[in-house]
Amino acid sequence: MVRASQAYTFSSSSYFADRGAHGTAQPITERINPHSRPIVSYYFAKGVGAEHYGERHPMKPHRLTLTNALVMGYGLDKQIHNIYDPRPATQKNSRIIMTMTTSITPQNQSKMKQMIDNFNCVEDCPIFADLYQFCRMYAGGSLAAARKLCAGTTDIAINWSGGLHHAKRGEASGFCYVNDIVLGILELLRYHPRVLYIDIDIHHGDGVELAFYQSNRVMTLSFHKYTGDFFPGTGKLDDNGSGLGKHFALNVPLQDGIDDDMYLTIFKTVVEDTVTAFRPSAIVLQCGADSLGCDRLGAFNLSIAAHGECVNFVRKYNVPLMVVGGGGYTIKNVSRCWTYETSVLVAACDVYDSFFADSHFKLHPPLTGK
């Protein structure tokens, strides 16, 4: 309702299109809640956190179980609109690597050494029990999230088990076997004309960049450490796409020790200009937590608060958003980070229990790396 003293409102101003004989468009204000929260869908495949790469391997899927336990423990499940145990992906979704993971097991790998070498399943990407099922579970989560966004029935879709951005079409790489991000983006492209991919993992998102290096419908933007010999050794400033995709691949190489203020200044400036120029109809955000300080394999000095602020900055564009996990090898920090970012995405005001206010336990402990 408009009070008599406010008969002239913005809704009747010249900023709204004149429809001729039909007059000026008027909003139906009684049906609109300007402060409504986004619809959030959360994907967690039952059993995905029970898989094991090996005793001394830095990748620990157990971090996913811990993250999910914290999300539930803080009551964030009551703030999330939809929680799903997604259907596993099929070989049709990623035929080459899926075929390989189906046929190789720890018991027969010695007889299939040639195939293992061809698909780069050595050292970083070992063969372990239930590898095929593990790939299906995390890839299925990203595919389901993308489909939900395409259907327009959710605003934000979260799959912390996804984000394995190094895998290529024909080979595993960097702890990644199937590139669920590429599968998710391909699903999004069935409906959305332009998709922006943002990567805040400390490692360059080479697998995603390579998949869309010649496409002008997907812009890839990666913030990562680059020294020339730091894995995966790609992501130079002048690597910016080719053919139709020229200038649609953006890389922001960074050095060791970057802190919150420097990172956020660069991130917000670059993302703002990218979104303004590209105008994406959907965004995929890879939240690798190895860019946090004190990470087992990382060398940045980001706090959980700063990492979460990157997520919050992207969320505020109100564009259909798919959020996935990625790297992160100090388990306690990874789970705390992704739990906090879940709270950011559901717009929860305060998830920290006041019981701990006077204790030494902190929601955002100081993280200082190398």
C-alpha cells in the first residue's frame, strides 16, 4: 500500500518502460518480499566421504563427512531448502574415464599397467577400492546440481564433494579422475547461454580451462599460485584462450604468502569487471580450501573469513550459482571453511554457539602459512 503523502513512487517514474496504451508497468508489491532469501539446494552423496585414497595420500575424502556433520551440527540443514542424496553419474556422462575406472581394481592393476599409464593413474591418482563408485557419486552431485539450476527450481546448488578441476577428458590428474565441473557446465549450457567459472583453489583449474579453451560461451577465471614449476605448471597471465575462445580464459597468477587484504582486493576488482563485461547467466564457483593458510600443500595466508567473503561477493550477484569444493588438505580447516561458506550461502546471520564465547575456541582461528 502507498500512503497518500507518497502518491508519487519510483514505480510510476520514467525509469519504467512506457507501454503506450497500456500505461506504465506497476509492480504487484503485495506479492513480493524484497528481503526473501535465495532457495538453496545441498547435495551430499551418502558414502562419498568413506572412500580412501591410501594411507599416505594427502587427499582425504573423510573431510566431506566431517563437513556434512558440522553443517548438520550447526543446524544449517534447517536453513537449507532442499537436501539430496544425488543419483550417481553414468558412463554416458563421462565415457572414457568411467570405462577405465570400471575395469581396473586394486586386484588386477598389475595386469593392466599399460592402461593405467595411459590414463595417468599413478602416484597422485592411485587405484583404490570403489574408485568407480566414488567418481560416480561426486560427479552425480554436480550433474544433479546443474539440472536443478537449469530447471529454475533453485538459486544456489552446493556440492562440496565436487570441484575436481584437474581431470582431463582422457586422463586423471592431480587427485582428480572425472572432471565433474566440466560435466556440470555442459549441463548448464543446455539452458544458459553464458556460464562463468571462478576458481579460488591454490592450483590452476587447468582441466576446466582446457575443456572450454576454444569456447566463447564459457569464461574461465582462475586465481592460483604460479611459479612455473608449481603443480600443474599452467595458468600464465597470457594464457587467455584461442579461436572463438580468445580472451575468454582469464588467469590471475599469484605468489606465496598473499594475505586477506591483497587477495580480496584483487578478487573483487577482477570478478566485478569480468561479470560486467561477460554478463553470465549462470556462475560455477570452485572453492578449493588449499588456498587457506596452514594448508598441507598450500602456501597462501588466507583466513576462513576471507575465503568466505569471496563466496559472499559472488553470491550477491543473484545469478544462478553452483558451488563446488576442490582441494584442501588440512582436514579441520577444510571442514570449518566449507561449513562457514554454507552458512554464507544460506544467509544465516550467526551460526556460532554463544556457549563458546568465553573459551579459546574461535569460529575464525588465525591461519598463518609458510
